[in-house]
Amino acid sequence: MIDSLLGRMIKTGDLTVRLAGGRTHRAGDGTGPPVVIRLSRRGLRRIAAQPSVALGEAYMDGDLVIEQGNLWDLLEMAGRSGARSPKGRDAWPKRLRKAVLRRLQQANHRAASRRNVAHHYDISNDLYRRFLDADMQYSCAYFPRPGMTLDEAQAAKKAHIAAKLDLAPGLRVLDIGSGWGGMALTLAGEHGAQVTGVTLSTEQLALAQERAAKAGLAERARFELKDYRDLNGPFDRIVSVGMLEHVGAPNLRAYFETVKRLLTDDGVAVIHTIARMTPPSLTNGFTRKYIFPGGYVPALSELTAAVEDAGLWIADIEILRIHYAETLRHWRARFMADPEIPDLYEARFRRMWEYYLASAELGFRYGTQMVAQVQLCKRVDALPISRDYIHEREIAKAAAAA
């Protein structure tokens, strides 16, 4: 059983697995730095039964102990071996089963949405401060140049999105899923917009309001604890960064219909979201159970179909591929290097977060995950007919900041 499992997962690299009772198994072609793990009987049984959940659980619970190398070395070995590569379209019975499960797992009515957000975002603002950039951007950064720091790349992401919004002073902007307020404060402070940010996290709301007051932007950047479905417009611009992943497949059409309802006739929206390059599927079991209950990364085909059903124009789609892998690499390094985290959080929680950050990076570096920035409008002529203006605005912004 173990030889069959290892043979499927590890084709390149040098892995040694030590089992209870003294047996040792080897996998890989012997290349690269060696990784040695010790696996308990319980860990082996769980991984054999449900590897997508149990590998992370075994690491969290101490059933999988890495004796040489580290967790990333182990996961990257699997990634380089093609364990996360796209497998093509499933046969129709499997597609039907997944479609039914998506509806059950991602209903995300208002009460469920608030519970799901609290599960992840209301842990502690202090935890996120320890590994995010200074502006606390908890989404994919943008690395247009090699060697950029995390803070530089997150600032570049905000500038890139602001350029796509085609902003002007005084425009009314809605930020759906405003987090700790960084994007809204940037649009209000640097672009003169009137921003309303909405979140379902009480922790995020409190900090965003505090930051707006300290920056003297409380009149131009307001934050509310509110579900986006309960808002009234209109807004000249809508931005949503890293929130669509919490909507769920059954609610994608309603989400984009809400965006359309809230936009002015000449309005523009930019939706920044994780997407998958494969057909619709299911959320990874570990992620759904421990990290983002109710979360779902949509296929691009699901996004465009929902936009079409809502009756919006897709003015532009940009696909960011390796950018989130690099972002997660920075986050994981910061998380692992923080000297106070071991004293503040118990070992199982720390291993859960290490596994989450490492496996997420694996998905973007070797798997099927990507980031899509989708620019939407109601009128075909709401934006310039050439996208050169995006680059020109970014250049002007950089020059003004120099």
C-alpha cells in the first residue's frame, strides 16, 4: 500500500519514509536534497484513506515528523513529481457528483457567510500583522520586476488595480471585502475617491476604522459590517480583492448581478480573485475543513458564464500565474521566522498554518491555481478602447511617488 501511494506521489527527488516497527521505504529518483520523514501507523492509515485531508492532519497532529529537510521540501517534491498537475475533464458521473457537492458545501447564505469569515479572519489581527506587509494586504501581490520586496509588490498590486478602475477624484467606490482597509485607504488617500468598504469580520472592521481615523480619512473611507448583498448603490466604481473565493459556486451569478445592480450606467468594476485553469471541481478537503469553510476557487469558465448571465461586459481579463506563489513564499518565510509565534500559538495551530501556507504555494507553483483580474462594465464605451491607459497611469503614479 505504501509503495503504491509513494509511487503515485513521488517520481523525482529523494524521499525516505520510516514506518512504525522499523520498516523503511524509498521513493523518487534519488535526485536533489534528501527528505526523511517518520510516519505513525495512525498517520499511514489516514493518509491512505484520504490523502487530501490527512497529510496535513498527520503533520498537525505529529503523526508525520520530518527528520531531515522541512515541510516545503516534502511538498515541493510532490509538486515537481506532478502530484498537483491538471488531470483533464472528469467523466460525467464524477462531474455530476462534484456539482451536487459544490451546492451542498457552498450554500453560503448570510449567516453561514458570517460564520465562515469569522472562522478565518477573526482569529487575531496580531497573527496577520506578523507575516503580511505593512499595509496588511492579504491577497496576491504583483511582482512586475524581479527582486521586489513584499511591500513593494503589494503597493504595485494596488496601483495596478487603481489604474484599471480609471479613477478620478470624487468618484464613489465600493470595496467588497475590504479587509483591514488598505485598498480603500489607498483609493481615498492617493486618488481622492469616496470609498465605502464592507466586511463581515468584526476584527477587520475595527482595525480598518481605526486606521482611517489615524490617517485623517474617516470622511472619505467609511467601513461597515455588512453583507454585499444588502447594499444600495449606486457606485461609480466597485473593487473586490480576494473576496470572490468566499462566494461559492452556487452564488456566482447572484454576485455579479449584485455588482451590476450597484454600478452606475458608466461604472467600472475590477474583481481580483483566485481561479483555477481546470474545469469546475471541489475545494481541497484540508482547506475546506481547517482554513476556508464554504470557500471555493472558481474555474474561469464559471466566472465568465456568471458574468454573461448577469449581462455585464468583460472589458479585460488578466491572468497572474506565479505572482501568488511568490507572495505565499514571502508570507511563509515571515511566519516561520517570527520569534514570538512559538510562544503565542500552540504547536498544532502553528503546524496547521505552516501546512496551509506551504500547500497553497504549491498549488500556484506546481498546480492549477492562478489569479484573475476581471474588469467589468455595463456600457461598451465606459472605458478607453485601448488598454494602454493602464500602463500609462501606473508609470505616472510611480513617477509622482519618486
